[in-house]
Amino acid sequence: MGKSIDSSQSILYPKWFGGSASCMAVLVSHPLDLIKVRMQMEQGGVKAGTRKTCIRIVQGEGVLALYNGAILTHSAVTYGSVRIGLYETLKEQTKANNIPTSPPVLGLLAGISGFTGAIFGNSSDIGNIRMQNDGSLPAHLRRNYRHIFDAWRKIKRQEGWKTFGQGLWPNAFRCGMMTSCQLASYDSFRDLMVATTGIRDDHPGLHLSASFLAALVATTLCSPIDVIKTQLMGSSTKQGILHVMKDLTTTEGIRWVFRGWTPGFVRLGPQTMATLILLEQHKRLYRDLKEKTGTQKIVL
């Protein structure tokens, strides 16, 4: 048997764990993300609810249409990997410098991580939204993207390289806020529950509860930014943020702020819980492997 590893030792986990957990969570969250995008891209008229939007997609395009754009999404590969990996790195450096990881500090670290991740994942996000929304357009306006690489090729050919930067700053701001709400509030809720209830910090129920509360906070605070981002990225016409906000407010009043909130929460809740619980399981298996082998470093 290998030597037991000191449980108080700080373990450095592989940075790709965040991307791996995010990829697995997409299987749960992507259909709901697609429904949210369709609802946010509706123009004028009576807005269909979550259930009717889902039924309309399945009846008109088939069940597999719920996974349009799922091969490569910003949250699963680029965005997920960068934001979680960078957040863990910044936390490690903060603790190494004996800086208290209070909720405001965690919020700042997570915000920086999400903002950075969005810059790397913006082109994937644009392709993802275009693929998700394509089926809702009139037949003569559809691009009929086969996959993400085909979407990128057509966007580049028809609209130019600059299109891949479309909506970058509101998206980066949204992702910074979203990551701050998700990761920082998750850590804060988890630590608070451990301190007040005495529950073990590796208990699955703790991870479930903390991630649910984090999803609730993230969905509510980020809903208006998410609507604006979707409008900017889903349109082939160049529009500014203020122009989009003015048009939405003129046609719908302030209600646009929470357009798609329900599918957003229904999607973000399972996605957040799945990502964070799977991330915790990645870490648990890694700790167990270190314990069994007695090694100080494992290359994965």
C-alpha cells in the first residue's frame, strides 16, 4: 500500500476538470438552452411559453433539433475550461499569499475568470446561437448549418471576420457576472452551510443545495444581459447595446428584462448543479487516486 497523504495538504487539481465537467453537463442543459434562445429571439406578437416553444421545435424540426449546436458550445469546451481553471488558479494564488477568500474576493476572482473565458469562447457562442436559432427563421432565411465548423465558415464568408467579435463585450460582462454568481456564490453558500450545520464539505447534499442557490442568484441577476447578448449575436445586422435595449423596451416595456427567465433557470439550475457536482466528483476521484498511490503529483 502507498503512503497516506496528509488530508490537510493543499491538492493542485488538473485544470481541465472544469471543461470535462462542463461537457458532461451539456447533455442535461443544452435542450433548455436552445429553448431559451428561441424565446429570446422572438420578435413581436404573442410570446410562446417554454412548453409551447419546446413542442413547436419538436413537431417542426424533430427531437434531435433540441441538440442543435451541442457539438461545440462555449460553456462546454472553451468557456467552461478557461473560467473554471482560471478561477481555481486565482484561488490557489490568493490562499498562497494569505489573503482571506471572503465572498467579495471570491466574486472578484470569479468575475475576472468568467470575463476572460468569454473572450476565448465568443466565436463558439456566436456559432452556437446561430445554429440554435436557425430553425425558427423562415425557410428562405435559414442557413442550414450542418455543424459548428460549417456555421463558422458561412458566417466568415457572408459577414466577415468582424462578426466573430459581435456582442463580445456584453457577453464578456455577462459571463463575468454569471461566473461570479455561480462559482463565488457556490463557494460562499457551501462554506456557510458547513459552518452553520456542521455537514461534511464533501457531502453530495451540500453540493446540490449550494449549486441550486447559486443558479437562482445567477439566473436572476444575469437575465437582462443574457437577453441583450442573444439579440446581438443572433442578428446578422449590426446593432448597438443601447439600440437593442431601446427597441425591446419600446415593444415590450420592462418585461423584456426577464424574457426567457423560466427556461433560463430550468436550464441553469441543472447545468450549474451538474457541472459543480461533477467537478466535485472529479476532485474526489483524484484525491482517492492520490491516496491509493501515495504520490504527491499525478500527471493527467
